[in-house]
Amino acid sequence: MIVSRHCFLIIEKPIATLVNLSAHPTILDGNNIQYSSDYIDSLRTNIERERGGMVIFVNGILGDAQFSTTERTIEKANEIGKLVANTILESERAKQRVMGTLNVSTITFTHPVSNTAILQLQQSGALDINLDDKNQISVDLKYVQIGRYTSLLTFPGEALTRLGLPIKYNMRGKYHLFIGLANASYGYFIPSDEFGQIPGRNTEERFSMDKYAGDEIKRVIDSSIK
């Protein structure tokens, strides 16, 4: 006769905290010559001190999102990180247990790269991107559903707010995680009607693969998660 015994371990303290936040870590500017994760260091330290476990930080819809401040000091970065950490800790009062089946699906996005600067950098070997003979990239996004209430999407670059928020709101369930710069980093994704229309802004357009890449990736995602 074989006797099998099962032991269940109940953990009282958190193992980890996943923080999904939409804000560039750019409080410090080019005058800082030290290694730093900007406000994220203070955010992580304060949560780990209060909750225990480790903090995993992942970007959200951050293409045009950053904290509004003119102070570019480590002290200000630490202050903002602590403020965000306290807000996250306070939100635990409304926490809800997530249960249900884990489902993972793949969304494939294929689109031509028309930005000549990106094409030249790729041809010179400065960029590591996979282009076919039509100068198209192809990348997989992951869409994860946990039970009825929680969904997660990986996004291969930096979505601007007017593109990312409608995608996020269309995801299933009550709680949505939009993970930017995941699986790949193919620059900025901008709604075509906003492309080149913001006076004084050129960084986002300069590092975008194509004017219509944002529209197309939204169409592909929306049709896949209906």
C-alpha cells in the first residue's frame, strides 16, 4: 500500500509586487552621470520595505507620459518614487483575489517600415530588427486572460496615450495590464491623425517605423481580443 501525503504552504507575506506604470523614468536629465533607475529605485525600495518580497516594474502606455516637474535632481526622483509607492500601498485596501483559468494567446503584427533613417541604421548593422524582403517587420504580442477579471497585453514599443488607452479599455475584464516595450522595441506607435501634428515634437515621429503603424496595430489587437 502506498500512502500519499500532501502539504500546502500558506504564505502570509507577499512574494512579489508587479507594478505596471505609465511614466518615463526621466526626472533626471543629461547632467546626471551616475547609474540610476530614476524614480523607480525609490518606488521599489519603499514598497519592498513595507510589503516585503520583491518589486517587478514594467512599463505601461508611456510614449508621451512623464511626471511634470522642473526639478532634475535625485532628491526629486526619490520624492516622486516614494509618492507613487505610497499610492500603490494605499490601493491595497481595495485588493481582490484573482482566480480562474490562465489563457495565453498570440497576436501577430506585420507592417512595413517606411522610415528611411531606421532602414539605413538596419542596413548598416546598427539596429537588430528582422525585416523581410519587403522591409516588413513581424512580431508576436501576447494576450493573457486570468479568469474573468484580469487581462494583460504585451506591446512591442511605446504607445502614445491616444493609441494605448483605447486598446486598454477594450481589453476584457475589470483589471487591465498594458505592458509596453515587451517582446520587442520598435519605437513609437502614434495615431495617424496625430502624426506630425504636434508643434515642436519630433522625437516620437523620428523613431516611428511608419505613420500608419499605430492604426494598424490597434486594428489587429482589437480584432483579436473581441
